Amino acid sequence: MNKDEQIFVIYQRFLQNSATKEELHKLFQYLDKSSEQELKQLLAEALGQPEIDVEADANFALLQNVRAKIMHEAESEMATVITLQPRKRKAWYYAAASVALVLSIGGLLLLNKKQTTQHTTDLQPGGNMAMLSVGGNDTLNLQTSNLGGFIKKTAGVNIAKTSNGTITYTAYGTDTLALSQINTLITPRGGQYHVRLSDGTEVLLNSESKLEFPVGFTGNERKVTLTGEAYFEVAKNKQKPFIVTTAGQDVQVLGTKFNISNFAEDGGPVTTLTEGSVKVSSHNQTAILKPGQQSRAKVAGITVTDVDADTYSAWKNGEFVFENESLDVIMHKLSRWYNFETDYSKLPQKSLYMKISRQVNLSEVLGMITTTSGIKFRIDERRVSVM
């Protein structure tokens, strides 16, 4: 086995989280010394192709999928494997990352060519689906409601569906009792929905979630109740704070952007702040979050950590982004969007890096997991099994 073949084998082990520190040392030294042109030529020969199109959509998706992992390994492993002068590190770091990404595409494409995952069926991604209960009386199927017009007038509020599918509430009445009636927006598995509340607050509700809110906000606060996950862009109102209640936690804001998730795999409400500030209260404890911080509320207390907020709200932009996330958590999130069941007890204990569109079929997402981890799946109707 020549040197190039050895490096390629090491790289595959790197993708599968099985490379030793000595192998990582060799890999990153090789990347540091090689030019992009040399790597492209090497990959072209390996794949039997005249050239590698890095800009092609499919290849670019694979490149993005590996980017986070390469950066993470370069930060965490290289600090202990290779000693570099601080002055040189930045230039080396980005050079190595650049050429590594080129190698990533070829390695993943080669693996894809060798894989033969079979499915009896495929599952399409979710979409805009929800049911709206108006005052506990009428229940509307928002998927079948007409676009661009009023769908309900109640309690001094016009409820309409815009041309892009957003549900809007516009208050015109002053009857406090009528305005305080609670509406409930419920998304099924495979559904999500965007609603603009009567105060102008925008909420995107994720799959298998529920938002309860009054048709109009009266009194000295704006309060809603969330089950599941939602992204909020709260309209500013210094005289009337906005409060989101979920599973024993209250998040109070005046006007800001944040994501709240409270599914079983979260282990308690998780609040991630994108912009502004919020006060999180739970079990007689409070915490103030700044942009780029995340709180996790449990009976034992509230913990706050610094995170990349965009990672936790990527779903609202139509992407799955996982950075060193456990496979069972990934499968929980996928199952809600693609509406399938799986046996979580049979999933391997593995953490993965992944970035892929939420608009592709499930087979493509599972194929990406197979490529980067070696774990193979089978889709049979609405059940996914590990092969």
C-alpha cells in the first residue's frame, strides 16, 4: 500500500470516529503539505472521473456535512497531537481545513458508490400542516384552507391565511372577555406552521407541537403556552412583557428572537437565544440569557452554556444541523419530520456531525448518516430499522 492509499484509509477511519491520534497526526500533516490541485488529482484517479465538481449541488451538500467535523477535530485533536507555534497556527488551520474539505467530497462520493442500501419505500419530508382550534369550538384544517383571505372572524379578531401560508391574527375589537378566548395551533408529525399573533409576534411551530394563545392580548402581559418546539420573534412592547410557559418553565421577554424545545430527548426545556435577552424561570430559579447562550431547565436547577444559536434554530430555515449529536437524538428529530417509527434500543451509541436540507427524502438523509458513520438503515413503510 503506497502513501496515498494509506492516507485514504486513515481518512475513512477519521470519518467513522475510529482513527487513532497517531493516524490523525499523519492525516493532518499530509493535508498541511498537499495542495488542493494534488488532492483533486488524487481523488479523480480514485473515482475514475476526469475531474471533481466541488460546486455541484450534491457534492456541496456533502462538503457542508463534513465541514463541522473537520473543524472540530482540528480544534480538539490537533491541540494534543501536533504542537504548532501560535503565530503559524491560524494559517495552517485554514489551509488544512480547505484541503481537507476537498478530500471530504471525494471520500464521501467513493463511499456512496460502494453502498447498496435498499428500502422498500421512501418517505417525503414534512410540510405546512396544522389544525387550529378557535375558542374551543371550531377546528380548522389549515392545510385545506384557502390562501390569501379570511378564514375566520371571531372575538374582535380577523384570522387570515396569507399567500405564503402564514396564519395572521388582526385585532379590531375591545371586548376583553372575547379577546381572552384561547386558540390552539397543533402540528402533527411531518408538519410545521407559521403564525403571526395579534401583537405582531411571529411564531414558527415545529413538528408534533402545540401553541396555546389568546386571540388578542389584554391586561399587562402577553402569555402563551408551548408544548414541543417553536421559534419566536417577539414584537417589542416594553409595557407588556411576552411570556412563554412550557413544562414548569417561564421565559419572559420584551422583544427578542429565541428557540424553545421541550421533547423527551431534551430532558427538560431548552431555550436558545439568538437576539436580545430573556429571563428564564424554573423551579424557583432564574437565569438571564445573552445572545449565543442556551439554558437547560431541570428540577436540579438551570444550567447556561455558550452555543452556536443558529445550529439550534436551523430547522426554521429548512436544514438539519447536528454537531456531535447522539444518533438517538438525531433519529428522534428525523422521526417527527418524516413521520416514522424506529427501535431506539437497537441504535448504536454514536455521535455524528451532519448538515442537510429538510426538503430531501428520508433515504437521502439516512444515506448521509451511512456515509459518515457506516450505519445502514432500511425503510419499510413507516418504520426505519438498523441493518
